[in-house]
Amino acid sequence: MTPIGVFVMAYGGPDKLEDVAPYLMDVRGGRATSPVAIAEVRERYREIGGRSPILEKTLAQASALQNALDPEQKAFRLYTGMRHWHPYIKDVLAEMAGAGIDRAIGLVMAPHYSRMSVGVYYKKVDEAQSPIALRQIEQWHLLPGYLDALADHVRTALQHFPADARMRVPVVFTAHSLPERILTWNDPYPGQLQATVAAVIERLGSYHGEHHFAYQSAAMTPDPWLGPDVAQVVTQLAAAGQKNVLIAPIGFVCEHVEILYDIDVVLQRQARTLGLQLERIEMLNAAPAMIAGLAGLVRDEAQQAGWL
């Protein structure tokens, strides 16, 4: 029998600086980007090595998931597609169909659902008009393996601070901001983020510092985006006399420009100006606990579909 496809999806990013302009055009739905904005974004990628690592990170996650599910690819076969760059979602679906895959489970590497985030991935799937019957995993913000991995990475990162302060270091959990208009849709995104934060704090046990939630990486558009922004929260913590801050991005599961530039360059620069020691957790990437949890989620979805 043909294996069940598992279609792992992520945002995508330019492979080299020359890709920035066409990548932005894709992100903007074919609308042109101003030369000033292109130059600014290109400079961001130049500062983090001239490219986005998101494809290779997602491929590594998919490989780990393949090994956790079915190393011999007899029951499950993993594929990876990007929303805004190569390999595009539609192209990978065509590849899957060409390989005889007629059933698949979709998994977006973003734990929290919004119509403007995860919902758009599945809209891209629909637009591809693939003959593959695809089951959609839409959210996994309370997946125990994901939460356990986050808590473990917070504990590890706290070790970077002085021993007498580390259990009181403020932790700022972050996720990508979205336009405020999602609040008029009763979108679950903000509530799911708060639920993740509460579950991680519960797992931290002996940690007794203050924790906050902030958004980051709002786009350069005139309409209002969800806040507070992480830069604002860090400024307030410094003003309150804090000397240490730990950033824990919970809305992202690997390194890309929002982590490597927005936090590691811009926010670090701000922290140095404020006299703060600012650290961030290591991104989850292919953390075994998270991958094991996702493998279980995929198996459950296949069983519910009657495919196993």
C-alpha cells in the first residue's frame, strides 16, 4: 500500500540576498515592494549570514519526524513545502501526487492557530487543487512534548545568569504579532498563546520570577498590530530596575530572521543600551520531546481518518 504522506509546512525565506526582492513580492501577493523596504530587509538578511536558514531547519525537523514515525517509510512518508519560497506548497503537492501519494496529513510548524497564519497555509493547499485527500492538523499549542521541550529550554537558558539571580530572572514569552483586526473575528491566536505560557510556567516548578508575554516582528504596514511589543516590555523591565531578562519565543520552533535578527541583533542592541543582560532560549528545532509529540499527533490523525 502507498504510504500516508505527511506534509510539513513552514513560511520560507530567501536562499540568497538576490532572492529578497522576489521573496517579498511573493509575501505581498504579487504587489511591488518599495526599493527602500527591499534594501532594509536585504540588510537584515545580510546581518544574519546572507540567507534564511528556515528551509534547512524545517527539513531537519521533517527528517527527525520521519525517523520517529517510520524510518523505513513504509507507513508514512514525509514531505516539506514552504508558503512563500521554494519548494512551494503547490509544487510539493504535485510531487507527492506524482509519487502516488493519495492521502496525507498536513502539519504546519507553527503551534498556534490563526486564520492569518496557519489558516493561510491550508488556503494555499486548497488553491493547489491537489487530488490528495489531506487531513489538517491546525493547532498543537498544548501538545505535551512541545510544552516539555519549551520548559526544558527555559531552565537551560536560566543557567546563563548569575546563580543568585537566575530563579528570579523575568521571562518574556514572545510570538509573531498579527494585525489587530483578528480580534474582531474571535480569532483563537491570542488565547492559545496565553494558554501555552500558563502551561510552561506550570512546568517550571521552582522558578518564581515574573513572566510576561509580548509580540514581536510586526510588519511594516500602516494598520495597527497586536501588542505590547517586546521592545516596549524590555524597556519597562529596565525602568523597573531589572538587570536580567530571558526571551522565550514560543510562537517559533526554529531560527529564522525573526529570531536571528529581530531578537539576536535588534533586541540585544537595545538591551546593551539599557544595561541589561538579555539571553534567549535555544530554539526547539528538532527537540526530541517535541518531535515525539508531533509523531503521536500524526498517528492519532491517521487513526481518526481510518488510515491505520
